[in-house]
Amino acid sequence: MRVRRTGGHVLAEAMPAAEEAGNDVRREVKVLESWTKQQAILAESLVVLPRVIETAEPERLHRAPAPGEWSAHVVICHLLLDEMNTAMILRLILTQDYPTLVAIDADNALCESRFAPVYPDTLTALGLWRVLREDNVRLCRSVSSQDLERCGRAFWRSDQKLSFRQHVESRGRHDATHIDQIRSALADQRK
Ligand code: NI
């Protein structure tokens, strides 16, 4: 603790308060920098994901790389379901006080059999994902730093608590995992 002397008075209390305020500002700047980065990651997938599948033949997109593994088409349909969940989760967190969050096909048991066959081709599913992602990116741009810390009750987390910011961050990582999965599914098929 630094002690500043002014006119003989010791401002021992003033300095730590100022330092604390400085730390708060620095913390806030860090959070906002990280938030800007997270939004950029979500927006970047709008460019990367279409590029990953654009040159692949439809037949190739539908071929599972190995028995029991998802084809690129199923992975895209999973990303679409996940984006529907994200649309709902983010809006529930913003509009209700600690809402109970839900997720369609949270254990990924039905994506391949129930949802992927709904889409006649991968581009239809991708187009829907794109519209929802654009809207979620738009929503993210509108939130305040207080909104970022709003929480919902999430059964899939050990502490049951999920903030707006945490969900967005986790979706960036989720994108990366599944984009890699699509790349390797398509690469395998070229062998
Ligand atoms: Ni997933």
C-alpha cells in the first residue's frame, strides 16, 4: 500500500481506493477487449464455415468418415440446432431473471436421425445457420457490460450457472471444434 502525504495529512485511505478504481478500470478494459475478440470469433465463422464446405460435392458432404461418425452434413445440422439453442439461451438470459435454460438435443442423440434428414441439402441447413448466427452477432453488439454478466440456470454445467459472456465464449470454442471435425471428415474422404 502506498501512502501519499499532502500538507501533513496522510491520505492512506485515498490511495488504495484510487488504486482499486484503477484496477477496476483495467479489469473492465480487459473484459471488454476479450468481449470484442469473442464477437469477432463468432462473426469469423460466418466466413470460415461456408468456405470449408464450398468446394465439396454433395455426396461427399453426406458421407460419414467412419461408421458411427458424423458426416459434414450432420455436423452442419448440429451447428444449426446449436445456433437455435444459442438464440433462445441468449435472449432468455437478457430478458428474464436467472431463467432456467433449455437446449434441444443437448446430448446429440437425435441430430443425425431426426434433424439432419429434414434438410434436402447442406446449403439449406447452412443458410439457416447463417441467418441465425448473423442475428446472434447482431444481438451481441447490442449488449452492455452489465448484460454480459447476467446469468441463467444451465443443467449442463457443474455449477448450474451460465452467463451471457460465458455462453458466447463457449460457442466460439464449439465452432472451432466442429469446423475441425468437418475439415477432417472431408479430408478423410479424399483418400
Ligand atoms: Ni457440438
